[in-house]
Amino acid sequence: MPEVQLQLFGRLAEFSAKVGENWTIDPSGGTLEHMLEEIAAVDPRLAEQIASPQFRVAVNDQLVSLAHRLQPNDRVALLPAVTGG
């Protein structure tokens, strides 16, 4: 099955053990939104982070929309909301 490489940053890094470094995607190229729904189901706290309006995702170092179609071997970076002053 085709996979993408996952990178979890910031407070999402604590979920790395549950989610893993690779995620299996639909062979026909599933959407980022579908993958995030699956990942959110892993842990309610992770779902809360993904639901944040400030949550972003980069695929191959480019910020993308939820409609983005994933390809095998894409690098998907989950970027949580950050605060600072």
C-alpha cells in the first residue's frame, strides 16, 4: 500500500508513537482531509489540535488546502497552532 511520511511538530510530537512515521493512503491518491480524519480518530486530544483554526499542513514543504490529493512518498508536516509574544 502507498504511504506518506508524517512529521509532527510542536505539541503534536507527543502523538508520534500513536500515529507513527508513515501513514497508508488510498492507492488512487486520497485527500489530505481524509487522512486528517483518520489521524484525528487516533486520539481525542489529537482531534482537538487538528480542529484548531490555526492548524496547518505542509506537503513537501508547501502549505496546502485540505482538498490536496496526496501522492505516495509525500512528506506531510502537521503544524499545530503556536502562541508567543
